[in-house]
Amino acid sequence: MHSFKEEVLKSAQKYPDSIAIQDQSEEINYREFKKKIDLVSGFLIKNKIKKNDAVVVFGERSSDLIISIYSINFIGAIYVPISIQTPIERINNIINDCNPKIILADKIKNTEKLVPLNNKIKIVTTEIILRSKNDSLFQYPKLTNKEFSYIIYTSGTTGLPKGILIDNCSLVSKIKLLQKLYPLRKNDCFLFKTNIMFDVSLTEVFGFIFNGRTLVVLPESNEKDINYVIDHIRINKVTHVNFVPTIFSVFIETLEMNLNTKEKLTLKFVFLAGEELDVNLINKALELMPNTKFVNLYGPTESTIYVSANNIKSKVETKLVPIGRPLKGSKFYVIKDNMLQPIGIIGELYIGGEGLAVKYLNKIDLTNEFFIQNPLGIKERVYKTGDLVHWNNNGELTFIGRKDSQVKINGYRVELSEIEFALKQHPLVRKAIVIFNKEKNMIIAYYNSETEILRNELEQHLSKTLMKYSLPHYYILLKTIPVTNSGKIDKSMLPSPFIKPRKIINVPSSNLENMIRELWSEVLDIDAETIGNNDSFFLLGGDSIKATKFILKFKKLYEVDIPFLAIIEKETITNLADFIDKKDH
């Protein structure tokens, strides 16, 4: 099996002048790319970094960060990514857990954030190493591909992040498989836009090197500005891009507003992963972008990025978009009560085959709980996902929800994901989120729909499949789904049915202020009467996606362009109205 090192060497020899990395500040060809990797690799080796030593990479999306990652991989060390956006307490927790030999920051300016760290680990910067141009000879260690490759930290149930350790063979195999399925051909390039602390970023970081292709770097934080993303894709002729479906919905909405823009896009593949893909969204995308191939992918971090794919070629007629069939090397078992489940019957997904994580770092009990021997009696190690799924008649898997959303109501066992699934079967419901309020012992159902649905209608619908004790106590219409910076559903931002409207002191007075207020009410899904002139858009529940939706709606209604940064900086109705007034004059 070829390593990433061999692929880079091959591209440097065959395509030395081809652009490897297209950064905002520089272009790096393959000849330079290899030289820079050698410089940083040599530095690490001289500092006694050995195979399977952990090295933290800290910083923002940049060419220096990419060079850092490749240098670590080339010497057989373990790459531990920490984004510049990570809170210092979480950084401390990760460093204490993985015990790195060194922290490799990309830029000098970014080391300032590391000053408060409670440890004595050496901090160096790739920027300074590359300036030194120390070309003294060194020898790369001989690698077998059995070395460990990376540790990705995800949220843990204890409140502390848990590290998932993946070996290099699994990573190389998965990236080569994806390249075979969704190849980058001549003049193609991948957009580097995913936060490095999410394993999807690895498809971008390592997916471009085959046959001298290009990685286009999207500057940090600009992934929140969809107009900027579209411009970056268009200007740099990007062909391969990753999206979380929620962010992709804003992307599609923006394209609809600027129909001429879509003709300039060169996208060949759009990869959708991280959450459930909405049927209406993908059907709209197929209509707007007929020359683009859309792939719905699924995979826990514990199984090396992706384990299944659904190549969507035509309009989806089912209520839910399937997550597809297992990728080569992966095995799926849908199990309930230690028995395989037939087509259409929900069970928990167990994943076997290649690519399973080595372990949860320093968590033996957790590793033994989720990485187990196949309960069907087959002699193999499997990962117990906690995901509820079922097979459809086409041999594809459909994701239903999480098993661990189970709660007890008055002694009755209730699966919240089962309620979500039932709610989504209603013809008017696009998305559903069901939570349990422990303090009030109540189930609250949130649904996304164009119009409000009567409570009686929803209850009658749910009563067809659910026991009476499973029926929600509240049903709340959401015009938009709140999400985190990574694009995941942010349950902490869901409106509470128990909060009473507050008294507003500074109410809008001008027509412009009232226009802004009404649109805020719409995108934030709150009563306009509860919004004051000096209220922060973000404290009211706004985020980058809702900000973009406000911008799009304002432009559509009033033909005025509001820069994305204006929402971030102005924040209140008073400041924003003043900004628009001055802009118009």
C-alpha cells in the first residue's frame, strides 16, 4: 500500500511545477511543498520526535498547517489537531490526555493563545522552522503503515473530550478508496473548509495529493459567510467540496437568489455528511446543479471518516434520504436482541471490517464498552454505534436516530429518536427534534415546517405508531434549526416553551428598524414583540446561518446588500439600521 509520503514524492517528481496548495497569501508548487515538508520533518526528528509520539498541531487553516500535518505523517508520529477556535480549558484537557512531545503552531501570532497553558510542553511554530531553511541531512524512519496516524477528540459524556486513535493503514486505505470513487482529475481541486478537529477535514487535507492536484485553502472563519464561500469556489474553480446539510441548505438558498452564479461554479462533487440530509434540500440541489454529483455519506469518527455512501443521481422519492451501502472494507450489522433485523425493522448498527479505531485514548472501560466481539457469534471486533437504522428494499441503510436518546417517563421507557422518526413521517414535517426536560418531566417536540400544524393533527398522527405515554407535551414550530459552528444541531439554542415574554424597553421607531425587526423575528423564530432595538442578534439565538438567511431575505425584499461582517459587528437593530442608512447615502 502506498503511503502519503510516496504519493507526494511521486507528484513532486512528475508535476514539480503544479500547484499543491493555493493559499490566500501564497501558491506552493509540489517541488516547494516537498522541500517545506522535509524542513519541518527534519526539525521534528532532530528534536527526538519518534514513531507514535503525539504531536499537537495548533492553528488555523493555512499552508503552514498543512505542511505541519504532512511532516508529522512522514515521520510516523501521531497528528493531534487543535483549532485556534478551541477554548483554552478544552486545549488543556486534550494536552493532558494525549501528552504530546511538542506543540506545533502554524503561525507566530497564534502562539499567544497558548500562553495560559498549564504545562511545560515545548511550543514551536512552522513559520519559524520554514524561515530557518536548515537543509542539513537527516534520514526518514522506515514506516510500515501500522503506525498510529491521528487522534481526533470528540465530546464525551463526562464533559471531558475523548480521544479516538486511528492507525495510518486505516487512513491511507480510506483516502485512496475515496479518491478511486470520487477522483480528482486534471485541473481539479479540493476546498479546505472544514474545522481540523473534525475527521471530515482529513478528506480535504490528504485527498488532493494524487496525481499533482490542488488544495484551495478557505481562510479561517470565512466558512460562515456563504457568499464568500461561493465566491471562493467560483474564483478558484473548486471541484470537490464538503458540506454539513444545514450549511448546504443556506448555500442552495443563496444560489437560488443569485441564479447566474451557479453557472460559473465548477463543482463536480458535493459531499454531504454530519447530519440527516433533507429530501427537499437534495431535490432542490439536483434541480439547481444538474452537472454536480451529490453524495450522502455516513461514518462515526470511530470508523475512520466514512463507512457508507449514497450516490444520489435522481430525485429522491422516499421520506428520508438513505445513508447508502457500506464502503469497500466495511461491514454492517443491524442488530436487536442479539439478532439480525430484516428489511424495514429498526435495530442498532454495528460496524465491522477495516478502519475501526484502535481505542479511546486512556479509556479502557469505554473502549471495551463500544468495541466488542460481534454479538452474532462471528469472530470479529465490531464497533457498537448507538445509531438506530433499518435496511430499505434497495439494500440501502436509512438512519433513524440515536439509541442513547432513551428516557423514562413515569417508569415507561421512551426512545426520543422513535418519536422524532414518527413525527418526520408527517407529510408537512421536514425535520424534527425531540428533547426531554428532566426538571419538568416533559417531552418537547420541535418540528420544521412551512406552516404551523394543529396539535390535534400531530397527536392523531403520532398515536398511530406511538404509545400514549410517548406523546410530547409540547409541539413547537421552528422556521429554522439552530446549529453550532460545525453545523450540528444546537439543542441548547432551542426555544423553551416555559419562558414568558419579557417587557421590551427600546422598541423600533423608524420603518427601517421595523423592517429589520420583522425579518429578525422570522429567521430567529421568535415573536417580534419580544425584540428590542438594543438586543443582540446573537443573544436572541442568532448564528452565522441565521445571519446569512437574514441577509438573503433583506436583499430579496429591499434590494439592499448587507455584508456578512456587518451583522457580526453591528449586532443590534439600532446599529444595523444606522449602517444601512449610511450605506444607502
